[in-house]
Amino acid sequence: MDYSTIEKSSTSTLTIKRPSVEVTPATSRDVPTLAHTYLLAFANNPTALVFSPQYVGVSLEELLRIGVPREINRLRQRIVGPGYSIKATVSTTNERGETVQTVVGFAHWFSPDGTRKRTFWEWFLSTIFYPIYNFLRPVHVPKGVPLLREMMMDQKEQVFGKGAEWEGKKFWHLRLLYVHPDWQGFGISSALLKWGFEKAQETNSPIYLESTRMGLPVYKAKGFKVVAFLPRLICGVHIEAPGMIWEPKLNVKYYICAPNTYPNVFIHH
């Protein structure tokens, strides 16, 4: 499949048209695709050595074979939980001229109050069914996982103290964001972030996240700043997951200007 439309101009330079991106709530139907995408996106991330060591050093086929069922279970629980699970879908045209929609990215957000309005079925699955399921079918937790979570909690405490506020304001928390490797660089992460920027702007709340080393330049380019950095050696692996903050500005408006800078922020008078 062609991931973009490439045209040759009269000056013999190539210009790439970005595909249309739509951000909507993720559903249970998207879970298999998103599980596959997650494994591909984080396959070379150092945290995988700690969080999912069974995925390290195996072939792609083996990674997908052992990883997809586990990630499907985790994603199903995430989607019905109290956070906001959103997906990015791109529309492209195939060789027959037909429009094809493909899910290529995912983000998981928590609002300042940590909840969202859920259906009774979502509440039942999250509160009753999955806790019982996990108790009856426990999953082995690698020994480095508690240490990784402790590192992230220490960073949050360094930023927010014992409370849950940044300079007197409760915050949105971006818990997870990933994009299929074949679609990175096409504005997918910008679209998933824009969803959170708009929500945070509406409530005048900052956004907090823990970044990977690969994601750091992306978030910095979108206006996030590092506010906590406590790298540690966990199970022989040097782990960096700096805490970052994005603060809303009053009277700002987003304009789509150029693909490489989208979204830009300009003062709106």
C-alpha cells in the first residue's frame, strides 16, 4: 500500500501529501490492530528490556505470536477503563481508486479528575469482570516492572509533591502514545496530541507525560518541557523516562500552517 501520494513537480523535486487523519474513540474492534501496532512501535525501545523482556531478541514473527494475545488483553482492559482511549485513522486511496481507512496510532489520556463517563457495561468489565479474570489467570510480572513504576512515581512526586497539581492546577495525563513505524513522520502523533491540547485548553489544565528517549524531541517540538529526570539502572538496563509538562496559554488559537510544524500556536488577539 502506498502510504502517501508522491508527485514530481516541474523542478524535479518530490513533494509528499500527508494523508487525511481522523481521531476518534478506540473500540474493541480496533484492539487486534492496535496490539500489533504497539509491538512494532516499541520493539526497539530500551524500556521493553524491563517491561517486556520476553519480547527482546526474538524474530518479528515470534514477537507477534507471543505478544499480540497479551497486548490484546491489556488493551481491552484499557479501553473500558476510566481513561480516554483514542485512535488515529488515515484515509488513503488504493490502486483501484477505492478509499481505504487504516488505524495507525493510539493514545491513552486521563482527565484531571481521572474519570470519564462510561456505560454500565464498561464499568462492569473494568470493575468486576477483569479483576476476577486477572486473579484467575495471573500474568507473570517481570522483576523490573515494579522498579520502573517506582521510578515514574518518584518523578511525579518530584514534580507534583504529594498532591496531584501543577502550580495549583490539576493536570491531564498522557499515559501512552504510539504510532505504527510505517506512519511515523506523517503527523499522526500531532493529531493524537492535538486532541489532548484542545481538552487541556478547554479546562485550562497542564498536560503531564513520561517520555521515551525517542519521543523526547517530538514532545519538545510540541511545547513540552522536561520537569523531572531521574534515570536509573534497572536490571542492568539504563532507563530514561523524563517527566514533561505542557502548559496551556490564554487566548491562543491553533492554525494548521505547514506539515512539519503542525500544530503551531499563535497568540490570538
